[in-house]
Amino acid sequence: MTWSEARRLYPETFLLLENLQSHIENNELHVEEVAVIRALSDDETMDEIMKARGNKFVYHTGREKIVMPIRTKPSYRGKVHQ
């Protein structure tokens, strides 16, 4: 579903989402299509933020668009640190 549809169905709520369609522009990830996994209560939001990996993330429907900065992992002498 589109982000605008998710915002309409879940107003002022944190959602656990999966990125289905996105593009990169100016070192930012712009997400257009998402799958809503579930709405989150205030008590579980931080736990889900910490557990989110890969294409799953937590976002609040109060934001008009899903735009996230892309951060690269630091490297030292050609080795990537994880």
C-alpha cells in the first residue's frame, strides 16, 4: 500500500513496516510502497525500533513522506567494520 493510504488508516500511530518499493535520491531513501506489519503501542515502539533489520522499520504516520538518510558503515584500511 502507499504511505498515504497507511497514514489514512492509522492516524498518529507508530507502525512496523516493510519496504516494498523505494528509490535513492541525494543520499536519502525515499519509500513509496510499504506493507504494514502491525500498529505499535507506545510501550513496544522502542523495542521494535531496536529489533528492526533489513527492509523492516518503524515509522510514525504523522510524517507526510518516508525519507531516511543513508548511512554508510565506516571502514578502516579497506576493511568494513560491522
